[in-house]
Amino acid sequence: MAANVVETTGLTKHFGEVRAVQDLSLQVPKGTVFGLLGPNGAGKTTIIGTLLGLIRPTAGTIRLFGTEIDGSTDQAVRRIGAIMETPAFYPYLSGRDNLRYFQGIAGGDDRQEIDHLLDLVGLADRAAARFNTYSLGMKHRLGLAYALLGDPELLLLDEPTNGLDPSGMAEVRQLLRELGDGDRTVVLASHLLNEVEQVCDRVAILSTGRVIAEGEVSDLIGRRDRLRLATTDDAVARRVLAELEWVGSVVDGGGGALLVDAAPDRAGELSEALARVAVYPTELQTVTTSLEQYFLEVTEGGGP
Amino acid sequence: MSWPTLARWEWFKLRGRRVIWILLVILTVFSSLMVVIRYADYEFQKDRDVVDEIIFLPDAPVLGTLEVELNCTAFLAGVPITEVPEPYTLDDIDLPGTGRKCRQEAEGIQSRLDKLVDAFTMPGAVEKALRWTGLISIPIAAFLTVLVVGSEYGWGTLRTTLMKGPGRRRLLSVKLGLVALLLAGAWLVALLLIIATSLVTTALVSEVSHGDMSAAAFGLIARDLGRAWFAALPYISLAALLSVLFSRWAGGTLAATGMSIGYFLIELFTVGRLIKLFDGVAAFRWFGSFVEYDLGWNTAAWLFGRGGEPIAGFALAGAIGTADYPGDVHAFLVQLAFILVLGAVAFSLFQRRDVTGPSG
């Protein structure tokens, strides 16, 4: 198993009465694209802030690259590229000079890298313009170039597509997928479910500062795949299904069918159990739950 | 990341800020202007007739004393008085008394002209201009500090900067060090401008010449330069502290600027007057001890306390004649204590505070 690049244990942050993050234990394995998914106010930005040493945790421990952070995060932060919310740069400097400054204070001085990054994020033509003349989308692109300075091992991206138009979003997501290939680890905090679904391998779903579900994106979606079942006698079918321990809830699926909370690969066993009491399926198919449905279920219900 | 490298990149960033250059130009131009003003004053005063209100009759029997404006320059040059307001006659004039009064007046004006000459010729021009510029440099240094430290909070760039790992303590040290260096650089430019202005203005006046231009005199100039620079350092610490303290407010930068400059101005305009007001009042005897350790009072002592010219009009020195400035060592130690204590609190807050967003 790959080593964890980020590991938190019991991470807690209170701002006065506000409990922004509560007892967060998280592991982000090396080389994954990890999503922090949650509505606004779920604690995503606070978590990234604590990882970067910008916010002091109230309690808990943080390990970055296998080393516990005790006090200064400066050494670890140099291996991290990050964007937090709307990127802030010096308004009177050009995009290129902003990147040169941040590259410089991180210990680098490579103009070729800056040209490459400006090209990568589509800002080469406006590199000489002052930052305060940039549109919101351009600011985000510059933020992405800033995060990629020094080819970091870990990317912490907080809402990186905020303010981008749909084509810009698609480009950035494609770029994030490419960045996540290989050994680089990406942590993507977002409230956009489809973004996380498209980009991330693993996801932790947050609500009011707590992780309420975590796992592989495909598992979380797959875990909620259900069977749509119509039978010759639904009443008897409900009784039979209630006795099967591997069947969860059975609810009305509309159109005279039932929605059965059971793994799709048990469809055969389910048919066999019904056939034993002379009830036969007239319709049996897998219904795939989107991450969005799952997210709404767990955030509204407080857990999976 | 080494300190010089971080300083290099901070400078790379700061040099693009027009407002910083404007402040430094104000400082240097002001220093030169102090010499020009003295020169212009001298040119204006030197050929003016000495005119005074002369009391003709110290003990007039009917109308009482009468004051009449008299051209002393002409009178002392031997031009007789020919007209006297009625009902007086020429015999009523106290000629010896009038002569004494006119001579006193002429001596006073000559003394004033000598001071003006000293203030625009070398090396006196440097000493006088540096003192006044030292006073002006304080709000400029405070404003510069707020621009360099406080703006980072206002723009949200502190977070973007810290995310590249320069280290909080090192970053603040480099920023404050750079402000102090910028100020020192401006002082050097100001010194050259003062010298150049002094050379030009002195060359324009045929009857005056430069004073002592020995190495010792230039040694004193270097000392004065160092003093003027040092006087601004406590206010850099103060402005840094206020910038960090108010970082969480939306208008934090404005508040820090206002309070650091306001603190300086309030002291400037109140402490001297309060010393005068409380002088001899038993209930306020403690105030005398308090101002011994007051920053503004010690800064004034540091800049003006060496038998310097009277700072008439400036309330900070409003107590001249009723209170003594603290000694040099005392003033130095008090300023140093302010630099260290305010700086330590600023660093501690900067190190510990969460940086949660654009406002810090």
C-alpha cells in the first residue's frame, strides 16, 4: 500500500463558538486524486489551511510526507502547491512578475518554468498585463500556475474552478486529471459533485466539519447501486426481501416497481429466493446512483 | 531560503509600488527644501530696513506714551528724524533711548541672519535639515511600514506568500528590515541633496561662505544622519504591530496607518503643552516622570535636544524653557526599548495568528 502523503488524526479547529473541523482523521495515499466534498461551510478550506500551516489546529495531529508537523510547516509547504479560494496576487504586478516573485521566495528562479506554466494555463498572451486587469477566470488560471510552481509533490486545491466558464472548467478538470497521473498527489476541495466525480479517485464527504463518508469514488457510487424490481406479487416479494440479511431497505420505486437496496451482483440470488415462493420478477435491473444522489442522502441524513 | 534571497525578492516586489517611491521622494525633497527655505528667508531679510516701534515719550504728560514706527536702519546710519506726530516736537524725542532700541533690534536681526546663513551653508545646513527631516520621516516610515506589512493582509497576499514557505518570522524580519533600509537609502539621497542644495545656495550669496568643512565636521554629519534614521525605528515597530493587530478588520490597513501616524501627531501636539500646563501642579507631578519614558518626548530629545534651534510652533517642544529634554543616552535607551517591545509583540502576533482569508 502506498504511503500516506497527508494524514490527520483527531484534527479539530474551533473559531470561537464555531466548530469548523471536528475530530478529522484522514489519510491521503500517495499518487491519488483525493476529493474533499462538502457544501459551503463544511470545513474544506479550514482543513487545507491547517495543512498549510496558515491555521493553527485546536487539537489533533498532522503528518505531511510521513513527518509530523510540530510547529513550523515551512519545510513541508515547499513541497506543496496550493490554491485557496479566490487566488490573491499583487495587483500592481503583472501575472509573470507575480509568478517570478512566488517562485523566488520558494527558492527558485527559472523563467522557462514560468513561461511553460503560463502557456499551460493559457495566460501566455496576458502574462505582461497587471493582475488587477485580469478577469476572475484569468485569476484562477494564474492561481493554478502559482500552485504548480516548482512541480510540487502534493497539490491542495480549494475550489480551483470557481468563477470559470464551462469550457474553462472542463479544461481545468482535464488538467487536474493529468496532474494526478503518476506519483503526484492531489487534494481537491470542492462543493461541485460532478467535478469530484470526474476528477477524484477517492473522496471524503464532509458536513459541518466532520467526515461522514469516505472511500473510492467508484465504491461510494457503487455501494449505493440498487435493484429495480417488479414482480408478480409485490406484497409477498416485500416479505421475502425483508428476511434476506443482505438486502437493505425496500422502497417504492415508482411505476409499480420496488427499489431494493442490494448489491447488483446478487440479482440471481434474489430471483431464486422469490421463485421459491412462486413469485417471479417481471422487471429486474440495476439502478446506478450518482454521487450527487449519494451526497444528498448522506449530508441530509448525517451518514450513509 | 536564505535571508538575502528573500530580501531580494521582496525588493523585486516592492520596487513596483509607486506610492513607496512617492513617499521617499517627499522625504528627500523636503530635506532639500529646508535648505532652500533658509536661503530664501535670508535673501528676503538681509536687505530689509530695520523698522521698529519706537517709544518717543516714555512719560507723556497729556497724551501718554506714543509708539511710532521708525526706520532704524536710516536712523542708525545718521539720517535725522524730521517728522514727529503732532502735538509733539523734535525736542520731545528721547534720542539716546531710541538709538539703544534700534541697535538692539539691529543686533537681533543680524543674529537671525547669522542663524539663517548657518542653516543653508555647510555643515550647518545638514544638521538643521536632518533634524526637521527626521521629524517628517517618522510618519513616512510608519506609512511605509503599513504599506509593506498591512497591504499583504488587505490584498490577501500574505496567505499566498506563506503558502510558498518563506517562514513567518523571516518574512516579517525581511519586510521591516527592508523598510529600515529603504529609509536609510532615502536618508543618503537626502544628505546628498542637502549638500548639493547648500553648495548651490551658498554660491548664490557672495557675502557668505561655508563653515568648518573638516573631517570632524563630516563625522558629525554622519552621526546626525544615524540619529535621524534611528528616530524612525520605534515607529516602524509601532506601525508593524498595529498592522498585524488590525489585520482582521476590513479597514485594518487604514486603521493602522491612522493610528500610527495619529499617535505621533497627538504626542507632537500635546505632550509639550501638557508639560507646560502641569508644571508646578502638585496633582500632576507624576506626569513629569511619565513623559521621561514617553516615546514622542524622547524622540524630540533625540532629534532636537542638543541645544538645537528652538522649535517654535511645534507643540512637542512647547515646553522649552520650562522642562529639560532627557539626555542622549536616556533617549536612546527609551527608543530602543520601544523598538524591542513593540517589535516583539508584533512578531509574536504575526507568528501565532491564523491567516484565514483576505483580511487575515
